[in-house]
Amino acid sequence: MRLFIRTGLVVVLAYLLLAAYAGYRVARGIDDAKSSSLVTRVGAHLMGRNAVERLAITRGHVPGVLTASPTFWMALHAAE
């Protein structure tokens, strides 16, 4: 029984860490795109944060399983 609980905890921890890393990578991609040119920065400002995040998630092919995690969004917003 202890092995089952430990395995479950390791799987949950790995999922949360993977989701946080994915959120961080999406945020870095957004920041890199914004810093690449003035036109991109202005376009991102006009689109708004939510639209830019949705576009980055879609273009980055981030699985919905990862975006459902609160750690994904915490890392995404903390890295911006």
C-alpha cells in the first residue's frame, strides 16, 4: 500500500513540475517574441494578454492536460 501511495505522489509531483515547466516555456516564448520586434510588441499589446497566451499555447501545441494544471498558469503569469 505504501508503494502505491508513493508512486501516486511521484506521478502527481512529476505532472505538476512538467506543467509548470511548460508554462515557463510558453512565457519565455511570449517574451522572446515581444522583444524580437516593435511590431510584434505593439500587436501583442493590442491583442491583450489573454489572446496572446491562447495564441502561444495553440502555436506551441501545448496539450490540454498540461494547461488544466494550476501550476501551468502560475508559472506562465510569474514568468511574464
